[in-house]
Amino acid sequence: MGIAYNGVYLTWFEIGRTELLRDTGLTYDDVEKSGYHLPLSETGIKYLKPALYDDVLTIVACVSMQKGARLRFKYEIQRNGELLAEGFTEHVFTNSNLRPVKPPNHLINLDSRFAECND
């Protein structure tokens, strides 16, 4: 059909999230080395128009909410400025035993660094 598989959007969200954190000087490796994990607890995607094979896409990611141990990211997948899909992922800060924990001080209020995303 020439249309990108719907499941790949979650991979694109992960790429956007990883690069967003990297832009703040933080990597997932840094988070894990400090004893924390961010497993996915919830996700949602609204497909508006299909991405086609060989499309050059832009992934827009931002932190939209942080409350307690939860952290929510919002995403847009665009082609030449046209919105193809939008969605979110919600993650929970956990320790190495995957028990929810309070985020470390350097990650508290992470959403305030990305005010343009706040609803």
C-alpha cells in the first residue's frame, strides 16, 4: 500500500523523546545510571493522515505534564509542516525493582523547561 505501518509511530515517539531529553543534556543512560527507570504506563495515538514510505518526517516532542512519579510526553508527526499524527506516552519513574519512586531532584518539574507544550 505504500503506507507506513501504524506500530512504527511508537518508535518515532521514542526517537522524539530520546532527542528531547538529549537536548536538555540528559540521556536515558544518565537516568538509568542514577538508578531510575522510565517504563511506559500508557499511550495514545490519533492518526490523521498516513505517512508514506520514503516520507521525510519531523517528530515534535515535548513534556506536557509531570505529577508525582508520572511523566507525560506529547508528540506530533509531521510531513512538510502537515500534521499526520499526534499522541502521548506516559511513563513512571521507578527504581531498579520497578517500584514507583519520587523522581530525583534534577528531574523534578521537567515540564517547566518546556512551557510551550503545557496545555
